[in-house]
Amino acid sequence: MPFKKEAYDSLQQELIKSNTTLVAVSKMKPIEDLLEGYQYGVRDFGENYVQELVDKYEALPKDIRWHFIGHLQSNKVKYIAPFVHLIHGVDSEKLLVEINKQGEKNNRIINCLLQVHIASEETKFGFGEAELSLLIEKFFQHKQSNNDRLLKHIHIMGLMGMGSLTDNPQIIDNEFKSLKRIFDTCQSIESENFSLTKLSMGMSGDYKIAISNGSNMIRIGSMLFGERTYPSK
């Protein structure tokens, strides 16, 4: 299904009021659909799978800002480190250290969001609130420590969270409120490589709730590209 220009225009009209960044989630969509979106003005694309992201990066214009929005394994960071614009789902200390290592190898600072677990499902990834506090204290609050220098090739620019898969909007609203509260608390912390400006929450089904709770980055797929057809197992 081709890129839905009317839906994109409508979304842009909504988002301009709140200065919200739209990331077009293009996983499992053909190059042609992405190129159509690019020609219409989209520059931020989100992908979930490393090899698919690498293949699309190589095939498409180089001024695209590529967002990795899936669960990233440490051993695959090296493949996207040379070009990725923003890694959304940093959910472990191990992954954080590996991203920094690959940033150093590529002589660049890699932008990241720390993923916070706010949903009721156990299958969702992310730091709990206590774990997040410990991580920030260890790596970003002691400016003279060796740890601070260790992560000089990372820039933590925000938090990311995913709401529960539910038809109850009140549950999602409460979860997004919780993440906004955590985000506001963490904004008071600033160091050379930790300065929060992005709160990424909200997808096709719940982005309006997310924006009402302070999200300034949403991830939209099916509204722009249509439903995905997953291969049968």
C-alpha cells in the first residue's frame, strides 16, 4: 500500500501546534513506499530490525534521519552505529556501554533515549523507575568520575515508553502521566552527555493521549503506510 499523503498532512497539522516530531514507522514496508514518503517531505523514519535498517539506509537518500525503535541487541549495535540518528530503546546498562563503544569506534556521539517500563505487560522492555535512577546516578551525575568519561560518545536526549496494549484509554493515560512525571524529574539533571529534551511516547492508536500528556515525539506506522502483513511462521 502506498504512502498515505492525506493522513500525513492531517497529522502534520495536529503536530505543528505542539511542536511534536513525527517518526514514520516503516518496518517491513518496501523501499518504494518510503521513497514516496520522502518525496512528500518525511525525513524521520523508524525501523525495528537492524538488517532492514541497514539495507534501507544504503538504498535511500542520505539526509534521512534514521531512528532505531526496536529492541536492540548489543552485538548488533556496530551495524547501525555509523549512521543512526537516534536509538529509542536503550533498556540496559550493557547496551548503553556497547553503544558508547561503537560511537568511539566511529568517532561520533550517538543520540539515545532511555526506555522506561510503564506498561502492565511483562513483555515490554525498559528500566523500572528505581533502576533508571541508579543508572543516571552511576553514569551521569558524577561529573568527575571515570564513568562520566566512559560514556562521552553517547548523548542521552530523552526518555521513551510504550503504553499497554489495551482498549482502556484511562490505563494508557495513567501510564503516560507516570512517564511524564519521571521525565520532569530527570530534566533537572544535566551533564555534558545527559540533557533531556525528547519524550517519545505514542503510536497510531494512542498518540493523542500521549501528546495530551506531554509527548513531543510520536511513532506512527499504520496510519501512514497501512497495516503490515507479517509472514506466516
